[in-house]
Amino acid sequence: MNKKTTGILLGLGAGLGVALLIRKRLLREAKEVHLTVCGLPGGGCEIQTPVEDVELYKHHGDFVKWIISNPEEGGCGEIGESVSVSVRNWKKNTLPAPAPVFNVLGLSRRVKRGGPPKTMVGTINPLVDEGGDFKYDVYIDESNVLDPIVKLVL
């Protein structure tokens, strides 16, 4: 085997090794969940858009990305005021469970009416060892307004 062929084979082997090491980063996929806050005629707030279930794969390194908005037209609160939107009270099979996703800054954001949307990213919690259907509650200023499902596949 000549030097040129040996160099090509070593280069291909090194490239394949690097690709295997970063494959989780290559396969990662953000599952977007849009939470649009709107005001109710009698006061109070709710989530305007229906929230779809999310399926996350631990071996892919998937993560959920909540996009929270409070539009100027039909939003919650006075223009310029902000409301707190949080994701909490995780349950698995109706029993309290640790959150299958986490964020270093916490799973809560303040969003102004008429302001730019805020994002909140939740990566898979490595301490959760069992997959399944997890439910969580969405709170707006301490009021429970929604309970979608996150399916964690391990």
C-alpha cells in the first residue's frame, strides 16, 4: 500500500471517528411549543393556542423549546406590563414526578404585552431514568391554565 492510500484511509477513519463522537449534536432536534398568552373578557389570562404533545428521544439529545408570546392585540395585562409564564407540577401516571427536562435558569419567563417573544429551552434531565408520558401544568401569574403532555422516550 502506498503512502497516498494510507493517508486517505487514515483521514477517512479520523473523520468517521469524529462523526461518531458528535452524532448526538448532529441528531439533536428542537421540539417547539408555542404558548400565546391572551386576555379573557372578564379578566384573567389563558393560553390561546392549543399545545401539541411533544416526544423527546434521550439517545438523540432532543430538547423542547417553549416560545412564549403576549401580543399587543388581545394579550394579557396592560400594554407594557409583563406576566410570568411557568411550567411546573410534573406528573407521571397522575403521580408527582421529577421534571424530565430542566433549564439552568428555571422553567419560568416574564413576557411583556406587546414585547418580543421569550424562549425557554428544556433539555432532557439525565437523572430521569424511565421514559413515559409526563404531564405538566402551565401557570400564568400563579394561575393554572393548561396541562399538556411531554412523552420522554429513553
